[in-house]
Amino acid sequence: MVNFEIARKRMVQEQIMARGITSPRLIEVLMKIPRHLFVQEAMAAQAYSDGPLPIGEKQTISQPFMVALMTDLLELTPRDHVLEIGTGSGYQTAILASLVRRVWTIERIRPLAMQARKVLDSLHLLNVNIKVGDGTLGWEEEAPFDAILVTAGAPAVPETLARQLAPGGRLVIPVGSESTQTLLRIRKEADGSLTREAGIDCRFVPLIGQQGWHAPQ
């Protein structure tokens, strides 16, 4: 029988802090959120392992370090309004919701969105709005956002998402081919121009949508 609290503490210490992520607020949240609730019950014992896991519908829950890194790159504050593209299991959503004022998250696969809503509600994370749709188009009526996080690999930065960033806003997104991407952080300057910083190489499921990859036939 896995002691999830011990496994979670070990995950944070060995996979995240040991790799240089030490933001006190983020570490506190990672220590608290029960990652095992966001995976299929049969895989709960592997929830704190150092890698992604399948969550059904040909989708995955990201490696814990990648969740921590992408969150850290967003430079979040408690007052931020954040857009997440690709709700998936809802684990990344839970991390964001514990750090900011409100999260809007878009998932194209309805069963995943419904399951994520169920788990988020069970954890009383009520500052999350979820909708089913094309995440590459963003959430125009709630824009602008202080931060946008894309949890799927894109062929390029969707113009719609860049447009929905507030001045000073940060967009973190994997960009590249369908098989390998580079993690980018895009900043919107006060004059509306964008600057980009390239980070580590990574591999995510494809971002499907009008401004992403076409859905497989």
C-alpha cells in the first residue's frame, strides 16, 4: 500500500526541488495537491513517479517536473487571472487554481473535462471555469489574461492566444513538430510587442484546433 503523503513529499524533494525549482508558494501547493486523485485508479500507485502517465482518450498527465517548471515560468501572483489550454486530468488546473485568483480552462474532450470538474470540486477548488471547445481560439469574452498556459505541443504560437494576453502577460507553450517541441515563454510588452525565451526540449501530445494541428481522421 502506497503512502501517498510520503510519495508526494519525495516527488517534490527529489524531482522538483533537486532540479532547481524552489518557489515557496509553488512548493507548498505541490506538497498539498493529491496527484493520485487525477489519474486512473489502477495507476494511482504510479502517480508520483518521474514521468507522464496515460489518463485515457489518448491523453496524458504531464511529468511532475514539467508541471512545476511550466507553472514556475508563468511567474504567477495571487491576483492573476489565468487561461489554461488543455485541462486534461485537471492536475495542472488544480496547481494553478491554488496559486491565482481565477482559472479559465478549455478541454476539447468532454469526458476529460467532466472528470476534471468532478475532482476539482471534490477538492473545493471553486475558482475554476471549464468549457469544452477549441483551446487554440482561447476564451475571448474573459480576456485579457495575466498568464496563459498551453499543455499541448503547437506548430506555432496561436495568434489568438497572444492577442488575449494582457500587457505584461506571460504565455508558456511547447512549440515544434508533433514529435518534439521547445518550451517557450512569451511576454507581452507594454507596447503590445512580444518577446520570447526558449527553454528546454520537451514532448507533449499535439495541440488540436484551428490554430494547432488537425485532428487525426
